[in-house]
Amino acid sequence: MEREVLEIIKRELPNLITQDPQFRDWVWHIVHDYAPSRAETENRFEQMLAELRQMREEFQAEMRSMREEEQRRWEENQRRWEENQQQIRNILAEIRRLDRHIEQTIGALGARWGVSSEASFREALRAILEDSFGVKVERVEYKDESGEVFGQPDMVELDIIIRDGEVLACELKSSASRADVYLFHRKLRSYERRFGRKVNRALLISPMVHEKDRELARSLGIEVYTYAEDANL
């Protein structure tokens, strides 16, 4: 029954409102009692706008707070990164300083050991050659005024062996480099010009000689031996 009444109202109401002014006024008053007024609608609209503005302001404030916190964290991370970088630089500088100190210490010890060892080995070589081979080892020292050996005037030292009229020159090094080979060769030529005596054999005795430096020595006519006992006199 209610459904049928509603259908009739829906069907007839538009015509009645259009054709009957009194009926239209009656319907308007009924609707007005239930519908909000314009002022109420405007107030509700203003309230909704105010709520939206408040929500926007709260959202913007939250976003500013998040950006500020992010900026603070970024600056803090940047500060820590710079501190870590500085610590790393300090550590590397300390490592380099210690490395130079160790290198200088080892170099100094190596230089002292080398000089001491070569002096000891030279005396041992002298004893081996004189006792085992029956030859006389002479320490020749002279001033090279022209500087052909060292590039400037300096003292030249050379161990010379005289055997059956032959002249043998010996050079003893704890380790022999390419530069040592060339230096020994210049000593030989200087000795020959200084004393007018040809060196028949040149012996370089060292426990540490690189193979390429051995080849260089052989090309210059210098015999290389690891031990004095290996030298065939």
C-alpha cells in the first residue's frame, strides 16, 4: 500500500506543484521546515572551509617539521662524515709519518750494516785469498783528480791481486746494483790509466746480484761470484 502511494505522489506531485499555487506553497512550507536555511548552509560551508584550512595548516606544519628534522639529520650526518674524513686523514698522515720513520730507520741500519758487513767480508776475502790461494791482496788507494770515477775529484779504493805477473782486481759488495757494476768498471779503467798496468781479470764478489746486472757485468768483462771460494784463481 505505501509503495503504491509513493508511486502516485512521485507521478502526480510535479503536475500539482505546477498547476496549483496553493499546493505549491503548502509543499514549500513543509520542505522549508526540514531543509536548512541559507544562513545555516553558509555557516556549515564556512565551518567546512575552516576545518579544511586547519587541516591544511596542520599538514603544512607537519611537513615543515619533517623537513626541519630531515635537514637536522642531514647536517648531523654531514658533520659526522667530515669528522670521520678528518680522522681518516689524520690516521693516514700518522701512517705515512711512521712509514717514513721506519724507512729511515731501516735505511740507516741497512747502511751501517752494509758498511760493517763489507768491511768484515773484505777482511774475510783477504784471508781466504791469501791463505787458500797463496796470493797477496793489496789495497790500492789514490786521489782521482780528474773525477772520471765519481764525476768529481775523490778517493778511489781498489783491491788488487798480483799473481804470476797478472793483475786481478776485486770488488766486494754486500749487494751489487747496476750502478755498482758501472762504478767498478770505471775504477778498473781509472786504475789502468793511473798506473799503466792492464787488469787481466776483474772479480765482483757479492751474495746479491740481479741476473740482469750479472749480464751487464759479463758484457763489461767482469766476472761475478756469489762467494770468494767460487773464484777460480
